Amino acid sequence: MEPKGIFTPKAPSPIGPYQQAIVVGDLLFTSGQIGIDPSTGKLVPGGVEREAERIFRSLSAILEEAGSSPAQVIKVNIFLVDLGHFSLVNSIYEKFLGDSRPARTTVQVAGLPMGAAIEVDLVARISRPRKE
């Protein structure tokens, strides 16, 4: 199976040599998303809460573009600069996933690109054909 790149203007363009996401078979692998506003290319102001909200909007757009949805998410990785934001991020995460409960890892990291407070990537199943 040949990997296929995914791109949507509803999520930020990559800031390096990578895709927003890759589809292999019926699996979608997203690149790590930070809270970049796709219209400005800059980190959204307002700290971890606003960044997390932007990240999950971006991930939703990528899922939709690939023919998936939050209900099809299998695994999520969350990277926080301050693990003290765990509860706040959890509440935003729950809104994104609804009743889904995928496997998840959350870790504290020393730093993230562009001074972000949070980064998230995920793996999901594709349940319908990708838009062309």
C-alpha cells in the first residue's frame, strides 16, 4: 500500500518537511499539531486552553478530509510543557472525542516548536473514501 498525504486548508500548513497526515490502507496517522491558526501561520494567543481548542479543530478538519471522524480515533499522544494543565486539556479533549475512548499517552516535555504549550497527534481508522 502506497502512503498518501492528506492536506486541508482548515488546518495549519506544516512548518517543516512533512505532511499534515498520511493514510496507509485504512489507517490515518497525523503529524503533531500545535495551536497554529491556519489563516495566520502563528500560534494562537491565550495559552494552553486556546491552543488545545485550535489543535482539536485542526485534527477534526484533518480527520474529515481523510474520510474519518473523532469516533474512529484509535490512539492519541498528548505532549504538554506543563503537566499541571492535564485536567484542563482533558476537558477539551473530551469535547473533541465525545463518547469515544481511544488509547492515549500524555507526557510532559521540555519544549515544543514555536513555544507551544501543547502538541497532539493521533491514529484513526478511515471509514469512508477520501475526498478527491
